[in-house]
Amino acid sequence: MKDNTGVLALRNKKKNDIKVMVVAEDHHQRMAFSDTVRSCGFTLVGCMSRAQLQAKTVLSDVVIDIWLIDSDYDDNIVTATTVSKPAAVLVGFSQAPYLNEATQYAKWQRKLKRKLAQMLELPMLIDAPVHKHDSTDTDWHYVVFLGASMGGPSAIKEFLDNLSASLPVCILLAHHFNVTMIDTLPRILNRHNDWQCQVITSSQRLRAGQCLIAPIDKQIVCDSTGRVILLEQAWEGEYKPAIGQILKNTSDVYGSDLINIIFSGMGNDGSQYLDLIQDNNSQLWVQDPSMSACPSQPQAIIDSGYCGFIGSPTDLAQKLTDYIGERAVKTSSP
């Protein structure tokens, strides 16, 4: 349904001034809506389940121009949408493919953009580019995922100091860290090496020579085109960021082009999905627990039986360099 007066007002707004609220029960569906809303240039004010929406005590002061609802349209949602006086409410959608299913996902995204374009009379949305995989748009061949916790900064610093930033790799780091101190981590890791380290604050592409650091307060997800998508929702579970969750996502997407390395840390975050990672032919290495400030996290990986290499941070950097060289020789061989 739509309010024609409200739709007319939207046409006079800048795209980033158009506020969208998403209500969906499926986690992957919420990620797909979030990605599509952002690719339209709109501002996502919320992306949640019906239960999370009900827990929101104050919505009357929030400007919401468009509601996308893939959930039961119950009395609570009716009340919420009525109070916000939106220009449009769209209800019911087909299931989005996973983000790593690039072709099917792009088709689903175009369909949603077309629906928004027709309802809001904004034809430029149909022409908005949908991200497609293009090997010429990436300057890396491998994704290196680093997981760490207590004692991690010094180990990762040593690893980066001994790894050339000219290698065809991009690095994604998930580190259990104090949310108020996470912005200091790039300065620690950047010193005395050529790696460009930064905390992820918006959706962006992976680049060779970069080390992107997962935020503490918001989830991220990677797709097959090399994008890291920032989601407007907190990490689930005890650990933030959730190393196991990112490890599973990146393994599902990048398969044999992914190298996972778990460094010093407390607990067993990262060891939840190791059988799946094995099935995806992703590499899994760890820092030697005897050389770790806190050995329990790498030890949990070793105890799983799936660990492919154990070494010091310097050893791990050399192993990665050698591994990339060996893969290059195999690729060039007849």
C-alpha cells in the first residue's frame, strides 16, 4: 500500500534522506534487505524480527518513509506502521538467495528494486547498478581471515611485519576487543609495515594490501564479489565480533581461496564450524599455543583435528608466502 501524497514527497527527497525500516524473520533475508536498501542509496533505520520490533518502546519519534515487511502482518506491526505515517508499506517477498550465490542474488535484488521503483515512481532505481562478480575488479587472489583475542595484537603485529603487503591477498581481522578501544588497533598494527589497517565503518570491497578489522558493535558479511557488507545489527552470542560466524561465512563464499589463521586468545570462538570449513577446502592454521599469551583459542582448533599448520606468527607469515607461491606454480603448470 502507498500514500500518493507521501510518495510525491519522496520524489523530492535526496535518496539518502529516504528512511527504510525492514521487518523479517529470517536472518539471511534481513541481510539481503539491508544490502539492497543500501545499494539503492536509502538510509536503513532498522532491520529486525517482529519480536525485536515489539521490544522497541519508542518508534513514534523515528521517521520511516518505507516499511519492507516479510513477516506476519499482525496488530503490532499495523500499529507501528500507522504511527510512523510512511509513504509506502510493502508486505511479502520471495526468499532471497544466499549472498554468495551471485547470479541468483542479483536477480532477486533487481526484482526488489523494480518493485520499489514502480511503487515510488523512481525509475532510476531500476538503472542502479547491481554488483556483479568481475575478476578484473579485484586485485587479490586469496582472502586471509585472522581471528584473535587476548594477546592477539602483538601476535598479529608480528605476523603483518613479516608478510609482504604486495602479495595478492586481502586480510580480514576479527579481534575480541574493547569497543571503546577498537579504533586504536589500526595504529598498533600499521606501525613499521606497509599494511593499511582500518576498522570497518561502512560496506566496502576487499583490497590487496589492506587489513579490514571487523567492528565490535555491528555484524559484517562477505559476498562472492569481494564486498564486506556492514549490517545494522549486533553480533549474536557471547563473542563480539563472532569469529566462528565470520569464519563460516567466508569459508562458504571463498572456499579454497581462503586461509584462516587463529591467534592467541581465550575461549573456543572459531571452532564451531570446522567440519564445514574442511568441506570447503579452506586452509586452517594456528599460532603455536606455547608461544601464545593465551593458548586456549588456538588449542581448541588443534584439538579439533582440522588444523593444517602450527607455528609462530613469523612462521605463519612465511607459510602463507610459501603457500601462495606453491599455488601460483600449480596454476601456471600445464
